[in-house]
Amino acid sequence: MKKINLTKNQTVDLTITDLSYAGLGVAKVEGYSLFVQNALPGEEVTAVITKIGRKFGFAKTLHIRQKSPYRVEQVNQKYVQTGIAPLIHLAYPQQLEFKRQQLQTTLAKQGLKVTVQPTVGAEHPLAYRNKAQIPVRTVAGQATTGFFRSRSHELIPLDNYLIQAPAIDQTINQIRDLLRAYQLQGYDEVHHQGQVREIMVRQAAASGELMVVLIVLTTKIPHLSAVLAQIAKLPQVTSLYLNVNSKPTNVILGLEFKLVAGQKYITDEILGHQFRISPQSFYQINPEQTTKLYQLAIRAAELTGEQTVVDAYCGIGTISLSLAPQAQKVIGIEVVPQAVQDARRNAKLNNLSNVEFIQGKTETVLNQWAQNRQKLDVLVVDPPRKGLDHSLISSIQALQPSKIVYISCNPATLARDCQLLQEQYLITQCTPVDMFPMTKHVESVTVLKRIKKA
């Protein structure tokens, strides 16, 4: 192996040739790859090397000698440093093309010949998130809210989170000020001490209802009742929960929830259907783009009212209920019991009788279907980042639905799964949807049609 003549803290002049999947500039030094923070393709930069690995290293831009025409100036580096908006320095049209190319390249690496459509962009690429989970730490003797610097435990204080709904930012700041007024302390993760760990806020965009979950280490906190009473008085708060997480873990929520004031749920609307959202509900983060994503999935399914549709990983039933008016029957499968209960309530709320929800692992349920040779016309999958389990791929191959609508949040696992299915299925459409503007994340809708044997 050729020796690398680079060292940590060395200053180097670099030419940026590409963007990595994480949104970092890519430069080559004698064939060795450096991933460079705050650098765009076509730029000439002076950077300092921050890490040297066996196959690649990392660097940070010190000075830009030649700028890209697509660079956005006057960027608050806090949003880059915390990972809130790592692509904020790239013009939005180029962000959309970057995501399309990422998807195209990833599929091509698996030998899949498909033309990825232009990314469906957002009209409002800022202030879009309807949910926030904000850490509380003690800084300079007082409770402080913000985000951690990337790959560290250093809290960077923030008042404006850029990509969250303004009402959420306002509520977080008001709660932070109440914690300070009553001298409550943030969480010390090193020593597993302190009082308040996190503030979670959810907003229902259609109704404007706001849910707050205050996450504490213990309930034995002086003035906790007074703080909760003041939070409940905030005019925008319609639901207030207390959550206790006493474990020394990075998991945000504990198992114990207590409704302190207001409603058990907040209610939102997607494509004319209402959804009740509880503290633990999985619910899409971007209301504007969710509508576009679901409309795309519904069109892709090409339902005529005669098909049986399975919605795998259905959560609280948002996709299931959106598909129901065009299907003969929709069956949602979800492993989380609380989510299944919410989904059934949401079906009743919308007077939909052709929707059924099954609690269990998608892999297990569809394996049983395959053994019983049950009929399945269209399969909609919206899996977690790890993609489809191998056993589920086998069940799909046995069930042979005429069409699969694959909603993906991870191009790598999407490409892997499509490659495994390519002997039976042909990709007829692949469209990225920018659910997370200013970030590296790529969501997409891919349509696979079963190949008819001659």
C-alpha cells in the first residue's frame, strides 16, 4: 500500500471535485480521498486536515480561494457545525440536483438501469419541521437549549433552529426561560446527574395545535409543578406531557408518560383525512412535502377500487388511510402496539371501513400470507433506514404482488432491495422528494412492476 504523505493538522491546498453523500466536499491528494467541510465542487480551498484514516481522511476549510457560483454567502456556521443544515451553503436548486444524482449513482452501483426523475422540491425549504427534540444542558450556570456540535457532546446554544416551525422555536425558548426562572438544571450525561434532559415539541400544521413533552431525569425536582403549570398556560400549548427517563442512555424518551394538561392527542390533516398524533407516534416531519409524497405514491399505485393493498410499516395509518378511498381494501401492518391503536382510531375518525390494521412484524405477517397463498395486488412499503429484511424479500417473491410502491429514506438500502427483486420486478419510476431541505437526507418513491413471464 502506498504511503500517505499527509498528517493531522497539516494545511493543504485542495481542488474540490464532488460532494459526498454526507454533503462534504471531495478532494483527491495523490489518489487519497479527503472529505472537506464547507466546500463545494469546483472550488479551490485551503484546508486543515482534521483526521487521517487508512483509506480516507477529513479536513476543514480555512479559506476559499475560488468560489462556486452556487455557494450561498453569509451562512450562520452554527447550522453547519451542529448538522442542522449541512447543505445550507449550497443553493437550493443544486441541493435538489445533488439528491437526484445521489439516488441515480447509488442505483447504478447495483447495476440498476433507471432514469431518476428530478427531485420534487419544497416551496418553503426553511421552517418546515413539525417536531423538535431539543437537549437541555447547564451552560454558565443556567439551563440552556441548543444542538450539539457534530460528533461531539458540546452544546451550541440556539434561539432560532432555522428548519423548525417558528411556533416550535418560540415554545422551546419560553420553556428554557421558565427553567431558568425557577433555577432548574439541565442534564449532565457524563455524571448522569441533573434534572431536565430534553424538550420535545410537536405541531399539527393544519390545526396549529402544539404538544409539549418535558423529559426529566426524575420527578423529584423543586418547583417542577410550578414550571409545568406555567408551560400549560402558554396559549399555543394544547397538550402537555411529562416523561421520565432515569436511565443512563442516549435514548431520548423513557417508558413513563404522564398527561399533565390538555388533550391526549393533537390532530392534523393530510389529503382531507384527520390524524390524531400521540407523543410516540411516527409522523412525517414535513407537512408540505408529505402531501406531495403521498400524492405521488397514490398515483404510482394506480388503484381502480378493486385491489387489495398492503401498507407495510404503516405507523399510525397515514398512508393506509390516504390509499383507502381508491382501494377495495387496505391492510396496514405495524409492529408498535400503540401505533396500531392510533391507526385504528384514525380509521374510525375518518369513517373508513375498508381499512384493517394488524399488529406484528411485517416479515412475520407476510411470511404467513405467503404460506397461505393470500391475495395481494399492491404492496406499499415505507421501511426504516435498514430497508427490507431478507425474509421479507423472500415473502414478496412468493406473494408476487403486481406492483410495489417503495417509499425509501435511504438510497443504499433501496438499491440493495431493488437489486434483490430485479429478476421478478422492473423499476418503472423513481422520484426523489425533498422531505428534509438543507440536509443530506434523500427520500424517494420507487415503483416496481412485476415482470410478466412469456
